[in-house]
Amino acid sequence: VMRDASDSCIIICNMENIDPMGIHTGESIVVTPSQVIPDVAHQAMRNSALEIIRELGVQGGCNIQFAWRDNGTEEGQYRIVEVNPRVSRSSALASKATGYPIARVTAKVALGKCLHEIKNEITGETSAAFEPAIDYIVTKIPRWPKNKFPEVEFELTTAMKSTGETMAIGRTFEESLMKAMRSSEYKPAVDWDTVEDEELIKEYLEKATPDRLYAMLEALYRGYSIDKVSEVTGIHKWYVERYARISSSAKLEMENSIVETATMGFTNHEIQAIATGEYSDVQSSWLPVESEWNKVQGKKWDIDSIEKVVPGRTYKQVDTCAGEFKATTPYYYSSRKPEWFSGPYEGDAAAGELRVNQEAESIVVVGGGPIRIGQGVEFDYCAVHAIQSLREEGIETHVVNNNPETVSTDYDTSDGLFFEPITAEEVADVIEATGSRGVMLQFGGQTSVNIARPLQREIERREIDCKIMGTSVDSIDLAEDRDRFNNLMGSLEILQPVGGKATDEEGALSLANTIGYPVLMRPSYVLGGRAMQIVENDTELKKYLKEAVRVSPDNAVLIDQFLSNAIELDVDAVSDGTEILIGGIMEHVESAGVHSGDSACMIPPVNLDKGTLRRVREITEKIAQALKIVGLLNIQLAIKNEEIYVLEANPRASRTVPFVSKATGVPIAKVAAKVMSGKTLKEVGVKEQIPVQVSVKEVVLPFSRLPGVDPCLGPEMKSTGEIMSTSDSFGKSYAKAQVAIGKPIPISGNAIVDLDSAEFPDPESDRGKKLIESLEEFFQIRYFEDEKSMRDAIANEEIDIIISRDRRILEIAVEEVITYFSTCSSAEAAIEAIKSEGESNCVEAVGDRKKVQGQWGLD
């Protein structure tokens, strides 16, 4: 709802949760406009909302949540759940769903403007007092970190656990839902073939979990009735009927009827998968279990023949007014033509309502999709900087993304916004419709990089005059293929941790003992630190193989030498194919073994000498040249016993690009975009800069929202966000960082110090003694005979800080909001922070902080 000082009020949109009351709205699948609430009830709640915002005197945006129940009357029964007299989390979704910029209008209202005085930038004719009207359906699906926390019960309740969301637009609910499913990049870790009916009902339908949507489609595919599924899940029958239409359309394809499958929302590649079992794209919405594939009778459907038969896609415009006025803002979504059309659409037919100049030089920038652990808003920062950089060069940019929480999906960020799933097929559609000469995949994290090879195939199949800009697809594969990359490092005489693959328990035990414990284990078929674990002996290895992964000839397990107590580094750089610019070298606070995304890090490094930094630069230059990098490169290294080991190289934007750019003042994503568009680093004219002050990046951890999770940091990434702080010393920057994440370090009081874990030094060792003595300078160390005594002391607020890796102790610390550190390195950093008490906070604008021009590792 929006209101101004003259008491003008409008309803921006109403959004309906598919999941029943009792599930947090941030956890529910959301649809707008509402589909099941009758108009009489809608009007009653609309009138109530207007009365509420007027009575409260709210000026600007206001979010009001209702609960509605069908009690047999025409109006039904409703209650007000809560009122948020501010822009809310759902404001971004409502803004992107309608095209009405809620935050922008709220800001102007706060400055005293009336709604009728604020221009609607999308139509250019109407004002902000004009209520949005939409002629499409929007679906939001949350993104949960279920794969990162297997020990956590992900039953959806009133507590929010999701880390992000994706949004899709379609002409029908089914089309919108399936686009949202593809966009979410989520697949249940379930083999439905092995799930019996009783388990399907009890564990997947009755329980509200991230898997329930897929379980409903599976149940309906098996022949469950709509009434049964609606009754078990509590989800309105209207929605279950639409789910049933999706599953039945897949069955129809088995009978050689692919047109309905297409109009229901399946992509051409998904249709090919159902027909033949061949799937050459990356993200699917929902596909029947594999045992049902290859049952299509008659013609064998290849992608070309499918494309000729099914209706093609065309583009529609988001205009805030359901076509009443002509829109001028380039904000689009794709939709299939009706079933009586067939064949792909080309030229004006493919463009539909698209308004682009195909003769202008343009580039498609692919975003990062929904925010999730390992791939957050950092990548949207990179995408937006790339867009700004290209527009500075006079190059038009078109964005493909599906995350309503991002700046890249603001309609005025680029020359064309396409709210689409990030698949090879749908990105190729955008390229073809806009006539873009290039597409950039480096800025969307692993999501966009994953489509590189299938997109290349799709571009070649369609004979589109477009190239993937920057580092080549083969070089991306070279960096990501373990064997090829290991061979490359060997040829360059660059050290790597010793490692290999195993396909069974016997081979894994033999390899681990040959390397020597401890070893780092992870499955070869996942990315982003999932299911990684440090294993200390044969018993732990067997347990890992039994509980964490399914090792087989098709799914090997990777086993690497673990470099205990090594210093880990990150390097972000840009190359034009010949020259290299190093954006920054970061030293991690945590030693190797803690995921780089979970470790605090500092720039510039404070514990490395010039000789080491020079060798780091030499290694970075060697790898950039060998991989023929054009654009961004991130390298992770570890230093142990003065030897430098390369852990991995990523030929794309990294999580640390925004941190490096803000700490050094060098906008490396912008530089990379210019280089990828054809300029040399010399032509760009940007020089390396080294900051005088020390900046610290610290992570935000979600443990308080996830009961049952292990709070110890390790090789599996768990953080959901980060902050940055800057000061004259590392200690002060670290202290400021802990305050920023809500974990201030006390400077005195009582401490629990438990060094029993192998990660901590022996209390009798020099390092152990120094740690304890340093803590005793500021704290009284308390010891307890049993856990109950310790719990009582914490509950009575007698403990101020905890140093431990004992899971039970740390869970209490999380519950009671006690500052804790679970590694020796972070505890030592905390002591430096305490010693910095009294130093200046160095409050200063980021752009005003002093940097010096100089080359990393050379000056």
C-alpha cells in the first residue's frame, strides 16, 4: 500500500501465499495477483488496508499481511496478521512484479511530493497515483540452504530459513511456476523411484519442506487424486489442479503429444529429455523419474524437430498498466504462443513487444540467479559494474536474471531487462531476439559459468552470430576439470596438494594412506564446498563414505592432502590475454581447512614478506597466461613451510571482487568488462593500487536461525553474508568487524577456554601457552566439572567469551548470544582486537581512504 501527505492512497499489488497459514511468508511460494481469493474478499481486505494506512498516518510504502479462510460465505473470513509501516522484504518482489518502484516513490513521498506529482517512468504518461494493473502471473520460490546443512530439519514453519528467492513471469500460472522452478536451481536430493507411497505421504506431502512442490508433482504423476493431495498438504485445490496439469502434460508427451507439454511451460530441452532421456541444458523445472523416459512411441524427437512443432516463445513487456498505455521501459519476460501456433519465431515475431535496435552494438550480461550460500549479492555487484562499464563505452546491455532482490533486475540498470531462468535455451532466446554480438558469463558466479558449454552448443546449433566473450569455454573447462588442471599445474611446475580420485572404499583407503592423514575429502559431482570434510583416520573415512556420499565408478570421491596450519590466500586479477592487473592479494585469518567463504580475510596481507608476495604474483601471471584468461581470475593458494600451493583457479568473478574493489579503489569488474569487450589493459588505463590502511572482511553466520547446525567452521561453507571494516591496524579493523556482525569482543570478564580439539595447539606447546597467557591478561578463565554447571554459568550471564570447538558448548553460545571463536587463528585475532582498544575508529568515506599506486608483489 502507498500513501502520501495529502492522503492519496493506492494498492500496489496483492500477493497470495500458496502454502497455508503457519509458514513464514518468506518461506512460502508466492503468487501475484491472487488466484483463489474471491473478489468480494479481496475488496474487503483492500478497504481494510486503506483504512489501516490512513489511521496509522503512514506516508510512503506499507506492507499489510492478512490471513483469509473460506468459511462458506461469499466474503470468507479474514484477520490482520501484521502491519509493517515501511518498505519490507516483499517490497522488492512487489516492485519487480508490477514495475512500480516502491522504494523510489517512498523516498520522494518522504521529501514532500504527492503521488500525482511523481512520474511513472515506465509509461512516461501516468503518475505514481495510478494503481498498477498486470496481465500476467508472477511466482516467487524461496531458495533454501538445505544441501549445506544436512543435519538441520528443514520443515517450514514460522521461522524463516531461506537465503534468497527467485521470481518468474508467465502468461499462465503453470508457465510462471515452471520458470520459477528452473530459476531456483534446486533439485531434491531424493530418488523418487525408491520412495514408497507411505513415505511419500508422511515425509514429503504432510511435511512442509523445500521438497514438497516436487513431491506433489511426483504424487500426481503416480495418479494420486487432486482432492487427496490438497487434503494432505493443506494447499488450495485450485493450485493442486494446476500442478496436476503439469504432470499430466508430461504423460501426454509419452503418447507423442508434445505441444501441450510445451504450452504448459516445459522448455524444448526438457521436452527432449522426457522424449529421449537426453538432456543437454543445465537447470530443469521438473522431469518425471528417469525410468519413465524413452517411452515415447513413434518419431524420435531431436531438438530441431521439437522446435519446428511446438509454439515458439515471444517477448512481452512489463508496463504497470496491462497495456492501457504504451510502455517505454525495456522490461520483458518470455511466453509461449498458444497451441495453434508452431515453429520458432524469428525477427519481429520473436521480438513480440520487444523494443530494441538490433543494429546497435549490444551485449547480454548473465546474472547469478537466487542468493544462496556460496553465491550471494557479491555477484550482482559484479554484473552491475559490468553493465555500467559497457554503457560507458556506448555498448547497449541486456540483462538475463531472475532475482527480484538485486540491482541488476532494476528496469533502469540496463538497456533491456529479461526476467528469465538462466538456462542455455532461454539465454540463447534473448541473444537471438536482441541481435547481441556477445554474451558475458563471468559475472554471475558458478550459475552463469555452468551454462557456458551448453550455451556454446546452442549458439552453434542455431547459427547465431554471437560469441561468449572473455575467457574461452575450453579454458573454463580446463580450470574446472580436475585432471586437466592438475596436468597444467605440473607442466608449469606449480605445487598443488597431492591428491587423486577413488571409486570405492578400498581405493579410497589406499589413496588416503598413501597421501597421509589428515586428508580433505569431497565428492567429484558437486560444487561450492558441499559435502567437504577433513578426515583424520581410516574410521572417519569409512564413516564419511557411508554417510556423506555415494561413491561409485560414476561418482568418484576426491581425496587431497590437507595442509594443516597453512596460511590461505585469495588473489583477484584481470587479464587482457597478455598483460595482467592484480586487484588485490588477501590473507585469510583462518588457516587452510576453513572454507574461503567463511574465513575473515584482510587486505593488504600483514603476515607475508615481499618475497612471498612476489612469488604469488609470478604464479598468478603464469596461470593467467596458461589459461589464456580474458577478464577476471580468482586464485586460491596456501602457504606452508614457505612453499606455495595452488588450491584452485576460477576464471570468473569471485565473492571477493566487491571487497577488493572497495579496499583498493580499483573497480576490477568494470575493468574486466572493458577488457572482455575488446580493450587492452593499457587502453583502459587503470593502475594497481595498494591500500595504506588494513581492511577486514568478516562473515555473517546463520546459526541462530538453524537449530541443530554445527557452529564450528570447516571446509563446508555456511555463511550467508559479509561485512567490511577498515582501520589503521588489523586489530582495530577486526574489532570493528565483530561489532558489525553483532558479535562484539569483550575486553574483560570471564572466559571458557577449551583447547581439546585437534585444531587448537596443545596447551603445553609454545603457541598454546601463548594463547592462554594472552587470554589471561584480559579474562578470568573459568573451569567447570560438568555441562550443567557450565550451562548455569552461561545462563546467569557469568561468561563473556568462549574459545572452543566443542559442538555442545558452541550451540549454547549461539543460543545465549555469547561471543565465541572456534579456531586458534580467530582467537589470536580477537586478542589483537582487544589490544587495539583505545585506537581511533578511523571513520572515513571509502573513497577518501589513502591508497598508493604500486604493483602487488613488486612494490
